[in-house]
Amino acid sequence: MERRLQGIDIWTLQVNLDSPADGGGVWNCHRNRLLTERMKGMDLLELRERLDVLDEQIVALYEERMELCSQVAEYKIMTGKKVLDKTREEEKLRKVRALTHNEFNAHGVQELFEQIMSMSRKLQYNKLTEEGVGGRLPFIEVEQLDVKNARVVFQGAEGAYSQMAMMKYFGEDVNCFHVDTFRDAMCALEEGSAEFAVLPLENSTAGIVSEIYDLLVEFENYIVGEQIIRIEHCLLAMPGSKIDQIRTVYSHPQSLMQSARYLNAHEGWRQISMQNNAFAARKVIEDGDSSQAAIASEQAAKIYGLDILDRGVNEADRNSSRLIIVTNQKFFQKEASKVSLCLEVSHESGSLYRILSHFIYNNLNMCKIESRPIEERNWEYRFFIDFEGNLADGAVKNALRGLREEARSMKILGNY
């Protein structure tokens, strides 16, 4: 400080020495402006030094507070109390707000203490996990799935993309059968007529298959694997048909969406949704109408004896679909690296932000988040999240503990 003051004295002296002998008014104004700017710089340096001192005190107090929180965690381990005490936190926020002197500071202090208490909870969750309190997740780790002897169900008919994904995952000789709807496939798992089901979850162009997300919530079935396949839609028609004869096109809604640009370029074509691409191909051959076409795979054309009028109608070189392998058992493979879960949060400001902070704190990479409406509550949503990790990892266990305690509800959909 003394050195800087000395510097100012020297600088001021230099300004005075350089000033005109007559002390002209213009020069005096210029000199005063320079001196004012210099002093402003001095004030800022002093203020920053004072802030640095306060920041050091805040850090010391924060560490002292977290040490006390660690002792609180030890008490809760002994007594079995839950980490989150919402009544206590709300009372604390009211008290610290009342200590401030204006509304701006009151809002800032509330946000600050919400973060402090959030970090306190995370510390306590971590300590509980380290002590092995709160139990094990209800999932069984296995070396690998028994795919050779499994009976597998897929939705659709022969030639469906689900069948292609199934054969790629389970092998060409898989023991399988097909059903008409996604719900039928989930019911087959529930009833025990199949051990695994192959279901489409999302497409890289058209997005999610929303019905599958809803069924994962409804049924006690779990994801144990996934298969990604490249999608190349073809326009299929009766043998001998020409493209200028086509008037009606059948396919699954997702496939129609993926091929929208191609279809819209053919004015007058009527688009009709069906449950599955292979069903569409089967309908065309059964109706025997040369004005009908289906959007489906090349494999479907071979199975049903249809001509391929055009290839790649989805116009996406990298168009792929992600299909999931589902079972009614809570298994996860030792080498599993992705966790899927579903959760609901309180319908209030900041609730999703606070939930997602558990991924940041535990250094977990979130790959995906989707939302779906909650049927019985208008304009409220449940969230589906994928993140990297294994259920045996300490960081994953710690994050799931916090999510389970702070979310309104949470369901682990699988680890694969």
C-alpha cells in the first residue's frame, strides 16, 4: 500500500512539474481528470484486496461448516435419520433471508444457502455410501447374459427392423416369436413366455418412440442391453409396379417422419400409419394393389416378394435406430457402462437443477434427458435420463442415493 501511495505522489509530482507555468484552466482540467482516473484505479485495488480477505474468511468458514456437516452425517448413521430434512432447510432459508437488508440480497443469500445446503447433503450422502449405510441396489451383477438359450420376442412381423436388431444381438439362430404391439411384447415378459424383448427406443432423425418410455414406467421390466442398427428405408410395391402409379404409402409413423422430405416431394401420395414397417409390406402384397407402396427394409422386400422402387428414401446416410433389450429380471452385466432411470421432481422453481447437480458433483457424464407428460397431473413431466456408469461404482451409488432421497420418485430402468 505504501509503495502504491509513493507511486501516486511521484506521478502527481511529475504531472505538476510538466504543467504550464501559467496554470492554464484547460491543463488543470486535464490534470484533474487524470488524477481522478488514477485514484479510481487505486480504489479498485483496495476494494479487491478487501474482497480477497473476505473470500479467505468465507472459505475457512465453509470448511468449518462442512466439518460440522460430516459430524451430522455420523449422527445420522447412528440414528438412521434421513439426510434431507426439508422442514429444517426451509426454516434455515427463512432465517438467513431475514438477516439481509434488501430484497436483492435476500434473494442472493437464499440462493447461496441453497447451494451450501445442497453441498452439505452431498457430503453426507458420500459419507453414508462410504460407511455402507442405505443398502445395496436391488440389481444382481452377472458376468454376461445367457443369450444362446434365450427365448426372445419382437414387435412386428418377419422383416421388421426389430427382427434385424434381434438377430444381430442374439444371433441368426435365436429362438424367437413376434407380436403385434409393444405392449404385447412387455406382457410376454411379464407372463414369462419370453425372457427378452427387443424394442425400438429412438431414431437419430425422428427422435424417441414415446410409447416405449411410457411402458418402461408402467411395467416392471428392465433394460439389459442395446443394439444400434443403420436404417435404410426402401419404397416397396407390387412386382411390376411403377413409381408413377403409387397413390398410397403405408409405414410406421416414425418411418413416415424419417422419410418426410421424400414423401412430400411426391404430391398426392396419401400417407397411412401402421404399427410396423413389416406389417405395411405384408399389407401391400396381400392387397395386390399396384397403387399401394410400403416404406420398409430391403429384407422385408425379399420376404414378401415386393419390388424395390427406390432406396434410401429416408435421405440420411447416418440414420440409425437404437433398440433396447428388455427383461423382467433386475440384472446388469459386469461391463455395463450406461444407466437409464426415470424420475419425477417437485413442480417448483429450481427442482430439476438441484436434481441434476448430483451428476456434476459425482463427475458423471449425462448422455441424454427426455421428458414425458405425467398422465394424472396436467403440465407436469417425468424425466428420463441416461448417464455413463455402472451400478457397482461408488460415484453412481452416491448419485443414486441423493436422487432417490430428493426426487419425488425414481426408478432405475436398467444398467447395460
